[in-house]
Amino acid sequence: MNIKTNDTVVVLSGRDKGTRGKVHSADPKSGKVIVQGVHIAKKHQKPRRQGEAGGIISKETPIYASKLMLVCPKCDKPTRVGHKIGDGEKSRVCKKCGAAI
């Protein structure tokens, strides 16, 4: 999975198509990612403690990483991710401008 926490991504398909957001968390095992402001679900929550308010809460739910594309911080365009090995480390590279991500 090429998407990591704190990356900026754009949604490729679904009801949020074209939306940009920042990645809160990534789960490589399930291949899902939680993105800020994307794939929001309504949750009906009861008050658990005295004085706590209940109601309908909006919550971001996980979305498959295959529906997302990474946005290059340098050229600010959605791009595929390449890998380059240098100094014994593997780094992510933008396929459009060649900048390190």
C-alpha cells in the first residue's frame, strides 16, 4: 500500500469522487484508510453518562486505498507512486515530476 498517514489524497470513485483530504490513519492489513472529510457516516449515539448529550454524530469510516490516489506535494497533482532506492533506503517518488514524496 503506497498511502501513509498524513498524506494528501484524492478520491477516484464513489459518492466523494474528486474530494481531497488528509489521511488520519492507514491499515495495511485490511487495505483501508481513514481520510478527513471523506466517506462520512451518521451514527446514532445514546448518552452513556449523566449530563452527556446524545444525538446523531458524523464519523469518518474506512475507505479502500485502491479508491484513492496520492497527491504530490510539489506539483500538487494526483499521481502514481514510484519507488527509488538510494543510500540504502527505499523512498517514494512522484511519477509526474520525479520529486520525492
